[in-house]
Amino acid sequence: MEDMMKDRVEQLVDYIMKNCLWQFHSRAWDREKQNEGILTKTMQILCEEPVEKETPMDKVYWVDAVCLADAFKKRYSWLAALDKGEIKLLMQGLKERMDYLTITGSLNAELTDPHY
Amino acid sequence: MPYHKFKCSECIPEREKHAVIKGPGEDLTSALPLGYLNTIPGSISERGCAYCGAKHVIGTPMKDVIHMSHGPVGCTYDTWQTKRYISDNDNFQLKYTYATDMKEKHIIFGAEKLLKQNIIEAFKAFPTIKRMTLYQTCASALIGDDINAIAAEVMEEMPEVDIFVCNSPGFGGPSQSGGHHKINIAWINQKVGNVEPKITSDYVINYVGEYNIQGDQEVMVDYFRRMGIQVLSTFTGNGSYDDLRSMHRAHLNVLECARSAEYICNELKVRYGTPRLDIDGFGFEALGTSLRKVGLFFGIEDRAQAIIDEETARWKPEMDWYKERLQGKKVCLWPGGSKLWHWAHAIREDMGVNVVSVYTKFGHQGDMEKGIARCEEGALAIDDPNELEALEALEMLKPDIIFTGKRPGEVAKKLRVPYLNAHAYHNGPYKGFEGWVRFARDIYNAIYSPIHQLSFVDISKDEIPDQTSFLTQKMISDVNLSEEVTASKELREYTGNYDTITPLRNKTYPDFPAEKKLSAV
């Protein structure tokens, strides 16, 4: 079960890495906001929960989240068989993995530069 | 860490950490080269300087401006016209290049008087142009000429003109990327917020990090206008100086080349609260998703979808014709910075080619993260390569084609590897749905060129084939294709026109009346 979850998280990571750019902002604090904003909203869309999109920043996260959720649903048929609890667990795993790959485990020495 | 040590660089051991091979199971936490560091002494870099990065990459694509270098004439002359960033005002910014022509005596006695004289002369020579960008070079920076003071003096004496000063001498960074950074920050500090624009739409964007190479900007702006979006400014290809002073009024910054222009987007976000949306203008799916995102942001997704459907129906059969013939070809994707990640996945998806190596001359580790993430296993990633390393990599990888600049491109030809110009393009534009097909056509023509086939013959020992007197690309490319493909009624070669840009300049667009009250400045 754990292996299956890990494998599914890796499939989602692979899609993001090959097709998206939002996860690679230049500073750690931006990457944290991007990962949190977009992946939380993607989870809400997949779980058919309400999504905040009133402010410009929320809206720009939502835009990426809509496209990501659509791509996940289109490519990974196993997603349709998951209930909301399982989707939340999956997306939590995805968020942790993305944070590791792009922030906490990243070898990019510029992430902590205090200036743009 | 899967570092790759080049044999030719064994005498420069520091180079080892600048190349990695993405092996099985490797990810970005284990496979990432160093980047954006000073070139190691002894390594003959292919990089440009920080002056060139500021002036010739970012400043000069602005179209209605005199771009003046304060320094020896070689600084501007030798970097002039290295890119084909055209404009819709008869390419004013490409036709002329201006320098104060500093000489040895000015190094001793100073060149501020010379600078002032040159600025005034240039404005008098082009009386319709009232805007200028002014660039420091190594020589003028080292003697301490105060170009800000001279610019202020001229603006006081000639109140109708406006001058932007860029302090990015050649030594101001490890590479041209240092200049990108400096000019981004200088522009927002000096100029953004100085002009209030006329807002004509409910949907207003800045299109940032786009340099109109062979018309790329005009292709993308066409899509935005078809969606009823006002492109307030383009930073900077085909962009207007005064439009770029009003960047603060856009609702969204649509960012293409994050390497050269993310700085100004980040600052616009912090100072004015304008969000940043990173997009890809290359590749059918990536471009479609990008247009859709912009549409979603403004609640006009249907307009974006209509364009995606129309363009895909028109151009996909032509892309697929080339994909059938390019399947599995090995590519070294060796551009300057952003194209290594813009193209790495899209060319695999749309053209079926296999990226065996990515390199970047001036990219940062963030660019390598994006590029390596988009490559498949086994790809060799190199930061700031020298010529010998590039030659060694070509011998090792044996690519079918290389996408790079003209200097390493000409070197690759000596190894009988055809090259396409990744910076200035061959027969662009390459952006947009049609542009992407033009890129595929150029790749096809390069790989299957009958002339190129002759280069494989070594006249010192091989027999010269005199029986094969006539060959075409198609005769070479279609040898091993199935009849289903060669006789397909669906697939076809590129059928677009030679010039795709001029018609866009006279095009009329649908009228989408604004719902909100618009400014009348």
C-alpha cells in the first residue's frame, strides 16, 4: 500500500517536473508559497471543495491549480477511484515530496539569497 | 553526486562539479551542477559579459530608443546585431549602434565631456527619437565617469528627452546574466511608475522576458489581442520605452524567459502586488496550457480555447509530419539560458527527438533544475562549458543535431554535426503553433540535408559516390517509414508563408467592449 502511494506520488511529481514552471521560483520563500498555494488549491479542486480566488495572488495560484488538476485527471485514471480522504493523503505526500525536491533538499545555492 | 569529469579538463579539477549525468533514480537533490560562478581560470568560456547581457540582450530590443554605450567602440560594435530582435518600426533599434568611442586619452583625462557631446549629437541626428538608454562599460566604469550626472544634465537642458542609465560594466558579474539582473533592477528603480498609461481593456498584462526574436513577440501578442487582452508593455522585444515606464498598471505579469527577467516580475509583485505567471510559448501542449492559464486568470478561458482549437487543427498535422521523420533523433540542447528548459520536454513530446545533453552558458542552478527535471535519464548537463568539453561531449554522445549559438555551432559543423541557431533562429519565428512547426521544419532540413550527407564522406580515403546524383531530404528521410505514414492524407509538410509577421502588423482584432470604467489618460 505504501509502495503504491509512493509510486503514485512519483507519477504526479514527474508530471509537474516535466510540464510546470511554478515550482522553480528563484527563492526559497517564493517556492514555499508557490507549492503551498498551488498544491492546496489543486487538492481542493480534486476534492470538489470551495477554492479561494478573490485576490490576484489567490487567482494566479488557482489558475495553475485548475490546469494541474485537469492534467492529473486526464493522465492518471486511478485518481477517479480514490475517495476524498485518499486524495488528501496523496496530495499531502505530493506536497512533502515537492517541498523536499525544490526547497529542503535542493542543491540550489541561490535559494537563500535575501534579495531578488 | 553523479559528476562527469571531462578528460580534456583533468588539468582544471574545479570543472568537475560543473557537469552531471542524470542517472537512474537520480533527482534534483542528487544531480545538479554548480552554476552562475566566475569562470575558472584556464577554461575558455563561451560566455558574454555583463555589459552585453544588459545592453544587447535586454536594453536594445526596445524599439524607439537610441542605445548608447559609453566606452570604446568595440564594446558596442562587436556585440551589435548578435540577435535578430526585430521591431514593427522598421527595426530602428537594430539599424544603428552608438558609442562614445573612448580612447586612451580619455582614460587619462576623463570622458564625461565626450559623453555629453555624443548624447546631444545622437538626439540631433535622430530628431524624432526622444528616448535613450545609456550603458557603462569596463573602461568608463574603471575611471569613474559619472554617467548619471551627465544624463541628468542633458535632461535638464533638453526637457523633451528621457534617458535611462544602466551601470552594468562588463566585469559586473560572472556572465551576461549579471547584466540581465542589473538592468532589471535599474529599470524598475528608475523608470517604472513614471508614466500613466491609457487602459483600453478589462484585461491588462505585461509580457515579460520576451525579445521578439524573428517576430516571436508579435506572434504571442496576436494571440493575446485575439483574446481581447491589452498588452501594456513587452519587456523588452518590440517594446516601447514609455510603455515600459507604465508596467505598474498591469493586472498580471506573464513571464516567458525567467532567466533574464524574473527579477523585475518579482519586484513588481513586491512593490505593486502584481502576480507573476510563468508560461511556455513553445510546444503545442505547453503553449495551449499557457494561453488557457491567462484566459482563466481573466475569466475568458473560452476565448483562449477557441484559439487553441483553431491553431491546433491548422498546424498539428504538419507538426506530426515532421514528428514521424524526427522520431528518436539525438539532440544536444545547448542554448544560453532559458531554452534548455523551454524546449527540453516540448521537443520530445511534439517532435519525438531525444535530448541527450543540456548545457547552459550563463544559466543559474535554477535553470539547470528546470532543464534536468525536463530531461530523461542519461542526459549530460553541463554548466559554462569550454570548447574542448563541448567537442568531447559531441564525440561521446554522437548527436544528430545541436541547437546552440553560432560560435559553438560552427565548431560542431567541423565534427559533421548540423546545428540550428537557438538564440537568433534559422527560419523563425519559433514561438506559437505555426512557429513550432517552422522549428521542426528547420530541424528536418538540417538533419536530412543532402549537402550535409556529403560531409560524412572523407575525401582522403572514401570512395566518392558518383552514382547518387540526385537526392532530396524526403528521399533520405522516408527510406524506413511505413507506407501508412508516407501516403498519409492527414499529415503534410509545412504550408505556411515565408513571412508570417508582416500580415500581423496590419491585422484588425475583434472588439470586446470593456465592462469596467477605463482610464482616459
